[in-house]
Amino acid sequence: MESIKRHFRRFGKRKQADMTEGNIIRHLITFAFPLFIGNIFQQLYNTVDTWVVGNYVSNEAFSAVGSVGPIINLLIGFFLGLSSGAGVVISQYYGAKKYDRVHDTVHTALLMTIVMAVVFTGLGIAMVPFMLNFMKTPAEVIPEATTYLTIYFAGVIGLMIYNIGSGILRAIGDSQRPFYFLVVSAVLNTILDLVFVIAFDMGVAGVALATVIAQGVSAVLVLILMLRTDLCIKLIPRDLKMHWDMLAKIVRVGIPAAIQMAITSFSNIFVQSYINYFGADCMSGWTAYAKIDQFIFLPMQSLALASTTFVGQNLGVNQEERARKGADTALYMAGALTVLIIIPILIFAPGFVSFFNDKPEVVEYGQMLLRYITPFYVVCTVNQVYSGALRGAGNSTAPTVIMLISFVAVRQIYLFVMANFIANEIIPIAMGYPLGWVVCSTSVFIYYKRTKLSKTRVVKDNE
């Protein structure tokens, strides 16, 4: 036991990265690779859930687990957007080597998370019936979806604490240890899924409980690390308090992103209602497509987070040219990796869908969605990476406004017109997603190229 404690203490002393000097590509790869692999494991939460219920429970359960994402993201997306503000503030203070301010921001962010977790637990459980009806969820799917969401929100504190903790670690350049914790969590989630569903026949309740337990374990691991570390992000329980100046900076950067994520998720509830109109088989095909979609996004999302940290640290020491070079390099890497991923998906689309659900009608819907939508993911790399760079600079308002216009206003207008006046069919409806991506990426590219990043940095030289 003592040897284990010594190992964990050593583990807590490592892994930080100063990105303000050294090779840019090496920094991006070193940061993004474990983040990419970690995100793969994070996606395994719902992927394993949907695979288990799709193969061992029922088609209704498969549709239920796969279609509730917009409801979960309505609250969790808001929190993740707000917590991204903490990451930006910490990365800029860390780049500027103002470690006392890092300490204050860390403790403010953690206390904020605890308060929000209590609120989101009650709010999430309370809104489940209304949101399922609002989404026009078929009657045969509602009982399973209600069970899954109620259990999920009851244990949401684990997810929130893990995400704020991993965001703090990434802000100082450490993406490796959050990856290790995700591996542990994903493996545990997989084992518990199989035990609860196959051995104990718990159905949807089993996969939800497995997810909550696994997320709780990842939260405990990240808290232990922060308690043990000797870095500037060390958690000291007696120092947990609201530093209002730090909270103001977090809110300034995080609230626009939080609003964007929440409203986009709410908009996706409307999109899901359009999909639900076509019945359970179409819902299941969309569920399979959505699971594959999450994996396609991983390289660009990982490099977008790398861009956020890289830009944040470099603007902390007024190195705008280096910050821009890092963002451009991240974009080229994201584009190349996305192309490599989408080629096999286009070729083997039916096989990917049947992995989740082999019902012929479901496979037909899923492979059709993949082949029409997948080529447009290359366009997404622009809005993901450059928006990440802008947030790293402390400017989350502009990408938020652009994304709201593109993903909410443009997309909803398109869906309304298409469904009511042109062609209320699945592919024309689904193409609302690529349309939003194209509009967003074009707008973000133009704005980013015309903007001086240093104007919006959070850290001031006289602090």
C-alpha cells in the first residue's frame, strides 16, 4: 500500500508543458495525441451503452439511449462552455507565470462546479418528461429514455468534476493524465455494462448506472491527483472560495461559449424531433450515424483544444505571431486526419452501422446518412480549430455569435422550409447539418483572418 501511495505522489509531480517556446508541431502532437485517444475512450461511454442495448435489450432501448444526447447536452453543454472559460484564464496566467493567480482561478472554478452540479442534478431530473414530449419522442421509446436520463442526471456530478479537473490540467499543457483516467473509466464502464445488462438483466437502467459509476471514478481520480500534486494547480480544500475577480474573468470568456453550446443543443432537440417524425427505425439509423459522427469529430476537436491552450499560453507572453502559427498548423493537421478517417467510413458505411444495430431498415437509414453527410466534415475543421484559437485568446463572443447564427438560425430556417414546403424526407432534412457547417466555417475563417488576437487576452501585464 505504501508503494502505491509513493507512486501516486510521483505521478502528481509530473506533466506540465510550457508552449511558449520550442517546436510547435511537437507541442501540438504531444498535447493532442493523448487527448485524441482519451476522447476515443470518452466516446466509448455512450458507444458501449448503445451497442449493448442494441444487441441485448431492444430496438426501443437503442433508440432511447441514442436519441437523448440533445437533452443531456442542453445542460452539460452549458457547463462545458462555462468551464472552458476557466481553462482559458488558467492557460494565460500559466503562460505569464503568474502562479498565484492560477491557484485562485483553480479553486474558484472547482467551487463553481460543485454549486452547478447540485443545481443541474435537480433541474435535469425535473425537465426529463417535458423535453421528451417536446422532442416528439415516440410513446414506445419514452419509458426507456426516462429511465436512462433520470439515472444519468442523478449522477451528473462525476462528469462535471472530471471535466473541470481535466480542463485545468490541459490548461497547463497536461493532456496525458486525463487520458489515463479516461482509460480506467471507459474500461470500467464497459465491464459494468456487460455485467448489469447481460448478467443482471437490468436493461437501460444498467447502462445508465454503469456510466454514472464510471464517471464518478474518473472524478475521484482527478481530485486525488490535484490533492497530491506539487504544481500550481494543487487543490487545497481550505482555499476553496469564490475569488470574484477570477469568477468574472471565467464568466466573461465562458458564458458566450456556454450560451452557444446550450442553445445549439436546444436547437438539436428540434432537429431530433424532425428525425423522430420518421419513426423508430429512422431514429435508430440516426443513432448509429451519430455515434460514428462523434468519432469523426475527435481529431479536429483534440487539435482545437490544443490550439486553445497553445494560443492562450503564447498570448500570455504577447507572442501573437507564434500563436497564429500554432493555430494554422493545428488546422492543417486536423484536415489531413479527418480525410484519413472519412475515406474508410464512406467505403464501409453499412458495416459500421450494423455494428450498432443490424436490423436491415436501420442499416439502410444509417449508411445513407453517413454517405451523404460524411464528406462535409473536412469543412468543419476550420470552425473547430479557429474557434478554439479565438477562445484561447479570450474571445469567445465572436465564435459564439457565428455558431448561433449558423447552427441555430440558418439550420432551423432551412429545416422549417424543407419540411413544410419542399421535401419532408430524411436526407433533405439531414443536410441541414452540412449547411450549418459550411456557413459557420466560412464566417469563422473570415473573422479570424481579420482579427488581432492580442486585443482580447484576459491576462493584463500589470496584474
